[in-house]
Amino acid sequence: MDPIKLPPLPQDADLRRLVHFSASDGRIWLAGHRMLLLHVEALGGLRRELMQTIGSEQTRRVLKRAGYASGRRDAALARQVRPNATAYEQFAVGPQLHMLEGAVQVTPERFELDLEAGTHLGIFRWDHSWEVEAHVKHFGPQSDPVCWMLIGYASGYVSAFMGQPVIYKEVQCGACGHGHCRIEGRPLKDWPDGELLQEDYEADSMLVRMEDLHAELESLRVTLNPRDDLGELIGRSKSFNQAIELLRKAAVTQVTVMLTGETGVGKERFARTLHGMSLRADKPFVAINCAALPNELIESELFGAEKGAFTGAGTARPGRFERADGGTLFLDELGDLPMAAQAKLLRVLQNGEVERLGSTQVRKVDVRVVAATNVDLEAAVAAGRFRRDLLYRLNVYPIAIPPLRDRVEDIEALANHLLTQFMAQHNKRVAGITDRALDAMRHYPWPGNIRELENLIERGLIIAAAGQMVDVEDLFPVPPSYQHATVNQSGELQHGTPTDFQALYDDLQRRGVSLDGLEDGLIQEAVARADGNLSAAARTLGLTRPQLSYRLQRLNKPG
């Protein structure tokens, strides 16, 4: 493969527009990911502390892996920002972001790339390396290269860009007396000492051992407490942990549990988890939504019915209590249970006996009842809609499940867990969720709680492009607006909003929408929202009705 004559790096205006300075809340964003401006002196001090604590070799490996992770993250932007560019222009996103982030000045000297063949050779000159500056300041001139985080970035970026392991070496370093640094990279398989180079990007033996010990401890904990399994319940917030602690204490008893909380907080998941923790875990878990069945059917569903007990009862069948014998019965939306069924339920709770409709035979059942409601049962009692004696019997052990807006610390873990589930369900892979999207979710009030989060994550996965990050625009039909400033050609802050034409252009490029496609989409959407009223649609678009009719004729014209 002959080296190509390198054109200059493309203009970086498209990358600068991805940097948003939000001075009002003290955050900086790069394409939806939160960034930091740190003093080189602070990073140099951290480097010195690491060197003095864990030694030069371990510090090198830690910093290389940190840079590697950063490079991989930036690689996700390459094709997203420049979808129709040449391979060289797409590849240049990495070096240009490295410069924009203030790490080093990059000058390409040789660039060969064949993605289909999986071959690559890159030689780049580095000037003004922050690592050379920081390292020499604290440790003086060196005999070995010191741009560890920068070389890790290059290796991580190109590995992700090519989809195979690529290793860059620093063959000259300013810390070693050279006038500038120079790096050279090629696929791992093309380095004679590739396995040795790869070791720097593998977990340290110390960290591996710590992880092994943690795994052994977790395995021992599960062995000692085999039923203490939270299943799909995920969280670490204080309010969540308080509810879980109450759940654990109830699990080893036979107490009737009342789960309270808003619609969508996951009451059935808590009930299933309680069942899984209990000594009844190997017995049935049966759930019934009391609000989902007509009043005339709820008793037969709960207690069963004999043949001919009512019109349509062609055969005898057991109710939910009999089917849950030995296990757990979950009564959801308990506040909607009719009064007649409430009286029979009270008898089951008191005596452990059920009678099917149309029968005088009493059947003994051993069932643990877990009830759930999102209404105020005390108010229902006062209004005469709920039996007070039943409330006392059910409300022995109440557990309040917190709404999602009170579990801000749990949102990221929940969102990533749901994203993994939906990727498997829809057979579609994305690279994750951007920091900006996570931030928007943390500040959202979540009136629909966990159920709404599920819907939002599924929507985001479907809308986001395969292999890309799910961003805030993918999640919310009407994304929250942010005031921000970008960086202009002169390096000055330029104020604007994400709805300006620059951001709109970037979004259209990311989604691959043409100008004609944008116009056609806007026209169709305006007509749909106006329920086919062309005059109303024209007004929303700033057109006359004849002008809109002309565009519709062009849009519907075949060919």
C-alpha cells in the first residue's frame, strides 16, 4: 500500500460546535458527554502522587488505560459527525478533538488506511504535549517516553475506529531531549512485540486480584443467603435502600405485606423479589390486578367457581388463591376490590379457607398475601369504599416504594439496565447513553415513574442510529432546552442555543437527512398535525395555501 499525499486536516468548525459551555450551571459538554477543564498543574500533581504511591510502571499502565477509554469514546463521534466524509476526514476527528481538548498539537506525517483489508500505518508529530510539560517539571529529563495518557488515547481511538486492536508507540519524546514527540501506530498483529505492548492495556494484577476477591466474597454471600436476590430491582439511593431493607426483613417471615406507591413505581417487581427472597420461592407466584376485572368476575377469579355457578361457568375451576397454594398471591390495585369480595378476602386472611362460588366445601390454602395500592385506603375507608377490618389485616407491614424522582442516584443504572434489555429484545446495538441524556433524565419529574422510564429508553434505542449513543433528542419528543456557548474560529465563546441553525445542521447530518427530505418531512408533519386542513398547515409553515398545494403536488408526483 503506497503512502498517500496527506491533505491538510479538515476544518474543525463541526467539532467546535459540539463543545457547549453552560456557564449557568457550571458544566461543559462535548457532543452530549460531560467534559472538564483542569489545570495541567493539577493533573501533574496527580501524576506525581501516583508515581510516588504505586511506582512508574503501574502509573504508566493506569494512565494509558485512562487515555485508551477516552480515545474510544471520541471514536464514536467520527462517523457520526462526518458521515459522508472520506476515511481520512473521518479519521481526523480524533487528532482534531485531541487538539481541541488541549492535549497536544497533532501534525500528520504519514497516513495509510484500508478498512476492508484491516491495514493501517500512522505516523504523527506531537508538539506541546501536556504530559511532557508536567512530567519534566516534577521529575526532570527522562530516558523513556512519558506521554502515556496521550498514547493510550491514540491507541484507543484508532482501535475503535478500525474495529480491531491497534497499538501506537511513542518513538520520540520531548521529555527525552527531542525537539518534539513522534508516534507510530499499526494493528496489534503487525507489531513484532505486540503481546508485550498489549499488556499495558490489560488490568493490573493488583486490580485483577482485588476483583477476584470481590467476586469470591459475592459468591460466598450468595451461598450463605441464596434467597437474598434483588433480581431486576436496581438502585443504591437512600430511599430505595430503606424499602429494600424492609423487604429483606419481611422475606424471612410470613407477614402480610402492603406495598404502597405511585403508579409505575414497580410494585409487582418488589412483590416478585419478596417472593424470591422468601422460603416460598420454589412455590407459585400468582398476580391479579383487581382493577382490571369486572366486579362480577373478580370473586370467581380470586376464589374459584364450580360448574354452573354462573352463566358461562361450564367447568369447575380453581381461583387464584388455590393456584397460589404454598406460594405468594399478589393483589394489585387492592383499593378497587368490590365490598363483597373484600368480606371473602378477610375470611381467607383470618382462617386460610376459601369457598368456590357455587360450593359449600371449604378448602384450606397456605398463601402469603402481598397487596399493593396507589390510593389512600384510609380515605377509602372514610368514604365507605373499603372495610376497616380488612385494612387492619392487610396493613400489618407497609412498605412505601419511592417514586423515581426521589431516586435520582438510581436513574443511570436503571437506564443502562433497561437499554441492555431492549437491545437484546430488538436485536439492535447502540454505544450507550450520553451524559447529556442522563443529565436530562436526572432532572425530569417522571410522572410515570419506572414504567415511563422503560418507554423512554425503548423509544431512544429505536430512534438512535445503530452503533451510536442515545442522546437527549432520541429520548424526549420535546427535548429540554439549554443555554450554552460554543467556541468560534478565534477560540472565543459564542453564545447560542441548541435550536440554532448550527445545531440543527449538525443534527441533520447525524441523521442523514437531506434538504429535500427535511422539507418533505416538515410539510407532511404540518398537514398531519392540522388533520388535513391545508390552510391551517400553510399558516404554521409561513406559506400561502396555493404555495403549500404546489409543494404537495411536487411531493406526491411519481418519479
